[in-house]
Amino acid sequence: MGKSCIRVFADAEQIKQCKEDINKVAPSMATIAKTLSLSGNEVRLKILYLLGKETSTNVKIATKC
């Protein structure tokens, strides 16, 4: 049988604060999660990396003109 951990006393204030913190960052978390899901696997992540690097380089070149 596996071990389990049960919290004897719940800190209601800490739980409330955690919920508020998550609600504040929820939109950003959703955006990040969607972006990360695009990578899907190592190959896609590498492609996204190279595209981002190329875009960054093109912006630097364009600003020098």
C-alpha cells in the first residue's frame, strides 16, 4: 500500500491567498500553456526556437537600415 500525506490543519488564509495569486496570473498562464502546447515535441520546439531566433535577427537588421 502506498503512503499518503494528509494535511491535518488547513490554513484557510494561505488557501485564499493561493487562489487569488492563481486568479491574477490565470490569463498569462493560459497564454503560456497554449504557446508551450504548440511545441508538442522536441523537433517542433527546435523549429520554434530557430524561427524565433531568425525573427529576432531580422528585427535587428531592419533597425540598422
